[in-house]
Amino acid sequence: MPPELSMAQRLVNRSVMGANGCWLWVGERRTGGYGYIAPTFSSRDHRPTAKRVHRVAYETFVGPIPDGAIVLHSCDVRNCINPAHLSVGTHSDNARQTVERNRHGNQWRKQIPGVPPTFAASVDGLRAEPELTPGARAWMGRFYPDSGGNAA
């Protein structure tokens, strides 16, 4: 039986060098573009417990993440695991950086293969249908705000 790879080896083996020095995770990615990896097994049902890979990379290469802290990307690339691009911060720090770097809104959809560019437009068309209740239109507006900034 071959020896088990260390977490650092697993991370490096599943990433490629990208622009600006990013180490791009090519393993599992989920909604929102974040990578996931199963570093441990759940003791309850002996199944892998997936974690966001940038958090695992920070813990592997830098050290523990303090309670209540999140891992921020200085490069704004969600599947980057380069420890030089990762830092710990708060949700307030992340919100501030989101506004400063003009990352607010739904721009991430453009980065995910398989999401058609007309998706937001089709949702806007549904929102204008008269059979939707005002509550349904408001609920959809929370997730798919129209480009004009008007509340539905």
C-alpha cells in the first residue's frame, strides 16, 4: 500500500499555477466558485467531511485560524490556495474589501462555467410576470437584483 500523502502534498498536487501567482485549485468546486476538500473523516458516520480548501490551505501552510475569523483572499480569486494570498480577518473586513474592490453584486456568476450569461435576464423577466405575488418578487430580488437597482 502506498504511503498516504500529506495534506500539503494533496493541496499542491491538485492545484496549478495561475495568473498573479495564484495556486488555482482544480479539485472539487461548488456553488460560488470555492474549492472543497475532505481533510478528515467524521467520527460519527466515518464519511469525509468537506471543508473549503482555502481554509485548509491556510491551516496547513500558515497555522490555525482563530475562532470567529474567516480567511480572506488578497487576490480575489475564490479557488486560489496560495498561502501568500490568504490572511485571516473578520466578516467586517471582508465586507469592506468587497466594496473597496467593487466585488459586490453577482459578478461571480461570470466566473462559473455552466451559468448562462442570460440567466439574470431570464430571472428579471420572471420577476415582471403578473402571476408572481409581491412576496415572491421581493424574495427573488434578494438573490437576483436587477441591474437598475430597482426593488421588485
